[in-house]
Amino acid sequence: MYVNPGFVNNLLDKILEIRVEQGKRFLEIRVDVICLADDIGVQNGMMISPQLWRKYLKPRMRRLIYELKMKEDVKVFYHSDGYIEPVISDLIEIGVDILNPIQPECMNPAEIKRKYGDKLTLHGTVSLQETLAKGSVEDVKTEVLERIRTCSKGGGFVLAPSNRITPDVPLENVLALYETAKKLGVYRKC
């Protein structure tokens, strides 16, 4: 991106053409949600500077999302692990509707909800790395209750693990997540 921006632009434009065509095919079968995923974050920062992301990736994502939303009532679900807070407002600006996973090790889910919850649906927020994989059943219940308390007000929240359940997660923790959410996670206009 620094040394050969011409090559990068050409490559990203080709990838964009493919992604637009893929999106059109999804629209033909009338999907409701299209997931885009980039993993631009790591535990304590972004893999790419926000400036480079805005220069190279944002304009192409904007065009892709425009193409997806031009004719259909489709929602755009965007996945990136890690810390991506510097570009969340950009993602909203270009049409992202749902942000996943809001890893609590990297970003504070309650703070993200406070800042962006009226413009963005949060999906995830329950720690896979720590609470689900290493915590007790009580730890899981406590975190689920905290997420419901701090992230569900006004809607725009889908309680879920901060990534797919991995083999190191004890079954009792998966059940605690499910049962606690089922019991206490009913949408209420708070």
C-alpha cells in the first residue's frame, strides 16, 4: 500500500468487481442480510491504519454496499475481529447495519452501544476468549446479564458469542449462555 499503490488499487478494483457480482447473485435469491468480513482489527489496534483503510478499503466498501442496497431492502452485516473503533463511524456512514462481534477484550460493548447503538445493531459481545472458554458457569451468566443490561436498551442488539463456539468451550458454558439469554434476554422496551 505504501510502496506500490497502483498495484494495490488495481487488485482491489478486481476484487471489488467479483464482490459486486457475488452480491448481485445474493440479491437475485432475495437474501435479507449479506455478510462482509475483513478482520481489520487485532487485540489492541487495527492491522491497517485508519488512514490507509479510508484510502483503500472504505471507497470500495462504499460502492459494494451501495450496489447491494440500491434495489433491495437488504441489511449489511460486517464482521471484523479485534479493535476497530476508529472506523465504526465510517462503517455506519457507508451503510453497515450490523457490526460483529464487538469483542469485549478489545472494545467495551457498553461504550460502543452508547456511542453507536441508535445507528447500528450490535451482534456478539460475549467473550469467547475468556468467559466462555475459561470462565465458570457463573461467569457466563454474569456476563450475559451485564450485556443485556448495558446493550439491549432500545433494541439493536443480538446477544451472541464474540465468535463461533470453539472446541475448548465447556458445554456447560454454552448451555449457561443459552439458558440465561433465553430466560432474561426477551426484548423489552427499556
